Amino acid sequence: MMLSSINNSFEQDTHDVDANCDGPDLDFLYADVDSYQNEIAELYSYTEFSEFQMNVKAFEDQMELYDLPPNWQKQDAASQRSIVMKLVDQLEVSDRAFRMQAARCILYLAQGCWAEVQSDEEQHQNTRDNVIVLYQLGVFSSFIDLLNMEIETACSPDIVAVKITNVTLVDSTDIRVILSVLYIITETIRDERERGSEDYKQLAESFVQEINSPLSDGELLAVKLLGMITRFCSGAAPQFPMKKVVLLLWKVSLLGLGGMDVLKNLKNEYRSKVGLDPITEDTLEVTKCMRASSPPATATDILENQYPKRNFKRSLMKQRFLDEPEQIDMDQMGNEGGPNANNGNTSTGSSNTTGNGEDELSQYYRPFDDPSASTSGNNSNSNSATATANPNNQPSLTQQTAAAAVPAVQITARLPWTPKVRQKDIDQFLDISRNKFIGYSLIGDHESLAGLPQPIHEGFKTLQRHMYVSLADMQIKKEEDIARNPISTHEDEIKLTPAEILYQAILPNLPQYMIALLKVLLAASPTSKSKTESINIMADVLPKKMPLTATQSTKLTVDMGRHKEIIVKAVSAIILLYLKHFKINHVYQFEFMSQHLVFANCIPLVLKFFNQTITEYVNTKNSIPLLDFPSCVIGEQPDLSGDSFVYGGEMSDKPYSWRNVFSCINLLRILNKLIKWKHSRVMMLVVFKSAPILKKTLKVRHAMMQLYVLKLLKMQTKYLGRQWRKSNMKTLSAIYSKVRHRLNDDWAYGNDLESRPWDFQAEECTLRACVDRFNLRRYPEATQKCGAGGAGNNGTAAQNAENAQQSNMHAGGNGDRDTNGYGNGGSSGGATAGSGQQQQQQQQQQQQLHDYGVEGGFPSDEILTHSDFAFFGHSGWWDRKVELTDYFKANYAVWLEEEVYNSQTDWDAL
């Protein structure tokens, strides 16, 4: 009864602290992919076990047809190449059964001829050798042609009408064979290239060039796979195996664009081209040296430890709007220092400056188990003065490299990051100082210090010493110069990098692709309910005959959970990979994709994903190692009775699931990239009450995951209220000790809460105008296809938006309101509203928004929800006049009969 009154009404937190909270840190190492064996094993579902024997049968029949012994390893190199060439020719015959028999033979070869080996190492070596032969003889291109044929066949109206009601594993048999061969070739080449194999060096280069070049029909392979996802989500092809599609798309994109090492090199290369210094601090490397923080105490811990027998007053049990579930009224906690000080802190009471600081650090860093910790701890006291005097020192590269192998880092007062400051912050500092001491401001002057006192000079030098100019700032400045002086400003030639080629290819249909990816992610989320799923991602898992025994049912349940986890892993990796490469290639490409992700409700979707017991999700192991490929087909197979089945699920020695931790970090990074420096999207975090959800995620003992959670909490701290900050001081201390500091950023005690909603509205619209101007100038044809900046899902939606925009522009009643709403976007402060200069500036901005279709460029109706009001508000949209076509007016009665009277709507699902 007592605990239920303390909890918030909007979010119930778990009071039973996980046993792993105080355990060791997760030894998870973040990387582009998992091990090669795990990545190949995740391609197959457990229900596909019977199809492995079909591959062997097809190979034996084919070898009998060639009058050869059914043993691949006994064939010499010339004979093997001859067999592969015959199989490639057989892929082009018109008989479907004969064609797919050859495809299954090639799949068996790509799988490493597992029926002829006795160990996993032999199977891997066979796969490695066979992939070279298969790719050199054109198998990859031939299977791309087969994939095109399957897509055309699967999307025919007759097939859809028959299969849309009940789709099972049998319906996707042929296309799964094709996708499996493409995936094995891609993943094997990627792995060998990453290992630096000499045999694959030239082959990998030609393969990367091939997947970055258009196919025979003019499409990139990645675009073709994205189109398959879109067709699947629209219901045109419900039998597509989504897991294999997203896995292949992920590996093709990763190999074509490049992973973390390529991103790091590209960023430094692009920065050097524009005259910027290379990046010295890499987030992934720095987080390897961090230790995870202990999770904040819950309400149960506070009550049991501090007030075991105290009778609470009813007035102390208020529920506040933004309080955490662990929070207790500060009237109760006011006496917290009393008993604690009497019990153990009397000796440190006289030294507040050093003792309290070390005490605070000790709450967030677990004590070391190393025997030398005691001596190092004694030395740390002697060095505390120097460490405090210079808190911004960063560890050297040699220290970071050594700590990466053994993450035993000494606890010091030194911050892990060098503080940064933007030019905008320096200008604001100078403007405030000039107005205070001189009485006027110098617009456009970034360096003059005349008339300012000496402390201001020192502060200015400190800010300049920590100023960071990002690559995005240089790209935005270049775009502003081109927009201001389009004739005199020279635009650099567009370099066709892999990211640029991909962006140009997906630009016409990018909104649909983002919606499709998020639909698949939502359907695979563990928090989604099957009743509300609009798509069936289990089509390539469910067998035609449902299981009869308890063991089969358990295996199917594990397989379905594993299936969802793999899809979440692949989709999150795809979105993050695209965001990172687009941001380096050009910031407006990144912003265009980000805006459509936000329009498609990516932010609440990710928050919904984390609104679960995340520690259980991280520790859940939906896998049966005995059924993973190739263990399930090599050697003597045990009988999956009850004992062996349970043992098989617990064979892993790691206390976590690699793919689940990987997915969580990816989703947190996506959320950070969408929200960083966007005040309107930060307010979405506050509106969706993300603070308790994110705080529960801190229970996962992994430094990198906690870092991205603390970043998200830091963004919204100033909007959560004083009471939240009082009750979550440990979280604020963790933010201070782990997240990079921005000088002049009062993130914890900001007082800019008087920002009005239309300021956020203008911020998004101004960004949209810049992005649309960029796309219209560089890609006019693709932007025209996308529909006035890519707002709608088709041309009709774009035309309706344009008509609505024109109607609103000519509506006199809403003119002043809209002008004032959008007019505040380009400037902060300034002249009075009645001045003629400001009115002229507002009219120019309004005309600019009109020219680039920003007002009409809203998301389509199917994804427009309440979250969009955080950007655009209510005014000026719903009251616009829409011109109906003559065809619609003539057939209004028919539309009313079909779409209204005869349409059954499930309002509960909506």
C-alpha cells in the first residue's frame, strides 16, 4: 500500500532490483557485427531444419544426372568449376522445378558441403573456398536475376489474393533459397575482407564495386531490397521472408558503405579537406575505458534502508507530474544527511571539498577487485589537487589503447571528455558581456574585446581554446553562401561516393522506405501486441503444421522470439548505418532522413521498445545452440528430449545476449542522432515521459549503453522540473562524470522554459526549407518524384499538400497568424513586432517557405499523429481549404457507400 502511493500514475517501475544490478559489468564489446559463425547461424530459422536435407538430395540428384560421384571434395578444381557452370546454365531454364533444383545445389555448395565434413572448421573452409568459385563464375549475378523473377511473380495480383489470408513457411521456399545464397556470399566476402585475407582481396574489391553499381534494370541491390520491404508492408507481397531480406540489406549496406573504421577515416578525411583538425577522441574507444555506474536506488531500497519503521504522513505522498517512480518527497529525504552523517561520515565532515567529491564518485564506480587498488587509492589522494586543478585533461592514446585490453581504470577526478563549445555559444557570451559592460552589441563581430574587463578576456580565451567546429557546420555555411550568392559562389563537384550513390537512389521513395523499416521494427518489438500488428513478420517461421508435443511448442516459441530479435538487430543497424554515412557525406542528407523518421514516429517507437524490463531483454537467450547451423547437421545429432533441450539453451557462457545488447545500443544511438540540438524533439522526450523509461535502462551494467542513456537524460533535464532534479541527484552526478561538457550550457538548471511552441514549429520549418532547397538544387528530378520535398507517399498526396498550401497562402484570416508563427524562426530577439523591417523580413521568410513547399510538406495521413503537433501546432493546417476534383464530386455517392457505409473500422485497434 505504501509503495503504490509513492509510484507515479503514468509509469510503474519495478521495485524488485535485478540480481545482476550489483554484479560484474557486461563484457560486451560493441562492433559492426557478431562473429561469422553467429551471423550465418542467424540466417536460418529452426523450422527450416528439414530443408537442409532437401539441399543434399538436390545435389545428389544433380551429380547423378552428370554421371559423377556425389562427393564435392573428391572433384578436382577443373571439375568443380565445370559443375558450377552447368548449374548456372540450368538457372536460366523455364522449368521452375528444374531451375530451383540447381539453386538448391548451389546453396548446398555455399553452405560448405556439410554432409561431407566432420567439424565446423572444415565446413567453414569449404564455404570459404566455394564462395570464391561461385562468385568468379557469376553465381551472384544469376541469383539477382532469379530474385527479380521471384519478386515479379510474388507481387502478381492472383498470388496475393490467394495467399494474403494464410501465409506460412511453405509459401516462401524458393525465395528463401535465393536470399540464402546471396547472404552467404555477401557475409563470407565481408568477413574475409575484414580479416585481411589475401585470397579475397581482389575479389572483395570487385564485389564492393558491383553492389555499389546499378543492376541491369538500373536499380541498386539495396534499393531493390528496400522495395521488397515496402511491398511486404503494403500487403502486396506478404510471403516475403522479412528476416532474410533485412539481414541481406544490412550486410550489403555494411559492405558497400563501410563500417566504423571506414566512418572514422572518412570523417577525418572530409574534415581535412575543409581545413579542420582530425578527431582525436573516438566515442567507442573512450567508452572502453569507462566503468558502468551502479543503478540508482529504487523506492524500495530507500524505504527499507532509511525509514524501516517510520509512519509516513499522508501529505508526504504527493504524486508529481514528472517525478520518477523512485522519487520520495524531499520533505521525507531532508533528514537523510542526519543519520548518515552520524553513522559514518563524521570523520569527513570537516573536509567537504575533497571528501564529498570522492564519496560521490565511489557511488558510481564499483570498487576494484585488483589487489593493487589499495595502493593506487592512496596515491590518488596525493594527486587529487593536481587532478582537480586541471579537470579537463584527457587520457593519452597509449593509455586508451592499454585500457582497451584490460578496462581497469583508476578513479580520478578527471573527466573522460574534453569540453567543447560552439561558435554560437561564444557569440552569445560576447553579446551578453557587451550589453552588460558597454551597453551595445556588435553584430557580426566575433573577436573584439574592447571595453570589456580582464575576466571576460580570460573567459573568452578559454572558450576559444575549447571551440569545436564540426563538419556539419562547414557544410551548412557552404549551403548558406550558395543560397545567398548562387551565381558568384562556386559549388564543388558532387563526388560519387557510395553514400552519395545510395542517397540519390533512395531519394525518390525515401519516406516510404523509412515507414516500411519502422513498421517492421514495430512488429518485431517485444512490447508490441499481435492484435495491433498490421503485418505478419512470422510468415517465414510458422510451419504448415503446428507443433503437437511440448518440446516442439517450446522450440517454436524460442524460434519466434529469436526471429524477432534478429529483425530488430538488423533494422536498427541499417537505420544507424544510413544516418551516420549520410551525416558525413552531407548534413542535409542526414536531416532529410531524420525528419522522415521523426514524421513516422520513430521517437515514440524507440521509447516503446525500452518501456519493458530491459535487463530481462538483455539477458534473454532465445537460442538453442544444438539447433544452430552448422551444429544441427554435422556429426551425430542428440535427441532433443527435455533434459538435453534445456541444456542446449544454457550452453553459452555469457550472461547476456549479444544481439540484444547490440540492438539496444543501436536504438539509443539513433534516438540521440534524431534529437541532438533539436529543441522540438527534446520536448517530445518530455511529452512522452521518457525519463522513467530511460532511467530504468541504466540498470544494464554496460558503460556505452549508459552513456547514451545519460545523454538523452541530459538533453531534457532542464525541462523536468526542480523536484525531479532534487530526487535524482545521483543521476545528475553520473551525467556530470560521464557525458561531455558543453561550456556555457546550463543543462541542469536552465531557465529558458518560456520558449513557446511556435518557436519549435519555426525551427522545424526552417530546417525543412534548407533541406528542400538543398535537394531541389542538387537532385531536381528525384525531388520532383519524391513530391515537393518528399512529404507524401505518392504524387496525389504531394499535390493535395500543394493545393492546401496555396489556399492557405491566399486566406486572409490566417495570414497574420501564420506569418507571426513562422517569422520567429530565423532570428532570436530584435526589433519590435510593429517595425516595418521585421514585417518585411517575415514576409520574405514566409515567401521562402512557400517557394520550397514547407507549409504543405506534411507527413501523409497514415502516419500523421499527435506527435506532429509538437512541431507544427494546430493552427493553419486543419482549417485550410481543400479543392475537391470534379471526378470526386461526380462519384461522391459511390465513395460514400464504399468507404464509409460498407467500411468496418476497428476503433480499438486505432
